[in-house]
Amino acid sequence: IILEDDALITEDFNDKFKVIYNELPTDYDLLYLFIHPDSSKNITNTEKYTYINENTSTYGTVGYLLTLKMAKEFIDFFKTNIFTTVDNSIMWYLKNKKCKYYGVKESIVSTGGSLYFHFVKDTDKLGSIISKTQLYKTSQAKPDFYIDAGNYWFYPCCDSEFNDIDYINDMSIDELKTNYLNDEEVIGFNSLGWIKNKIKSRDSWKVYKQGNFDGLYIKKSLDEYNVSTKAILLTGGCGYIGSHCAV
């Protein structure tokens, strides 16, 4: 069990934890013990697991239970790949690596700090929501930094403007990755659902962050464009990435 330094444990923690743990599937990877108010409205109860909800997005790592295997994966991955706050990085990993994670129906751990409750007007100087500050966005938008996301490379907080051929607002990232993987016209998409057939050179990319996992997804396999994947991703010299690009 991992707890933040300002975590508060409920008086009936032991009793509730035993019930939850006994209902937890044996092949679980992680269980959130805290549910952020913003995500609690999206939680639905299941008949089988009264306290547990599979694939619950929970903002916050106030308290969570994880397996030793999952802990080792986190350590290995985040040695070089952490790109945002700890809670958001963990959520990104769980979603993109197809982990089995759950959230309690009712929090049995809470926070004693200022998290979620006290904010200042000038969030670029001080504030709980660090990831929404312009300073944070600018510091995180590094086109030369990308993460393995299955069949795609993921560039956190970055976007290549224009060259959008479609907009999809009713699919998850996983669905977008699957549905457009074999579409020869599509080279990638951003996390808001804008589908792209060309992508500008990296030095022209913009800082882009509306949510926790925003950024640009680019296909790893670009053989249909007759262009070297490594050259495309690691150079910024060509005007566009696409069928007419010369590297």
C-alpha cells in the first residue's frame, strides 16, 4: 500500500479494506483507495464487486494498493519515461499498458493537504493543479521526448496543428489507436480526436494540454509512406511528414 505523506486513513479502514481485498480479483495490478470527486460521478457499481470498479479513472495517488510486479514495472518505466505529475503518469501507464486496475466505491483514504480544495488565482505561480499552469505545459512539451504506446509513439503535451482530415469525439484513445492503425491515409492523431494525414516538423509543434494525457500519437510503422521511421521521429528538417516527404 502506497500513501502520500498527507494521507488520512478512515477509522474503519481495516474493516473496509478486508472486505474490498477479499472481493478483489486475484489478477489485479492496482487498486485505488481514494476516488477524486471529479471522477466519482462516472463510477458505476457492479453486482459482482460492490466496492470495486474496473478501469476507473481516479485523479490522485493519495492511497493505492499495487502488486510487487506492478511496482517493478513502474520503477523500470518511470526511470526514463515520467512526463507529467505522478498521478497522471500512473494513469497513463495503466491505460496504455492494458493493466487491470480498480477503484473503490467509497474512499477509505483521504487527503489532509490542500489538494482539490484550495486554489489561488494566479495558477502559474502557485496552485494545486500544477499540470494546468502554462509554466508546466511549456516545460513538458519536448518534441524530442516520446514514449512507447504500443503501435504508436506518444509525444506528451505536443501537437502538430492543421492537416486534420477528421474529428472523432466519441472514441477512446485505445479505439482511435486500433481503428486507424491500418488506415493508410492516417499518420496519427492528437488526444482530442483530431485525425491527421500529415504532421509538421517537430520544431513547429505547439504546447497542447487540455487534460491529463494530452499529446500527439504518431504511428511507429510508416512503411506506406516509404520513409524511415527513425528519420521521421528523430529529425525536424522536413516540412511535413507524409508521402511526399524527403528526409
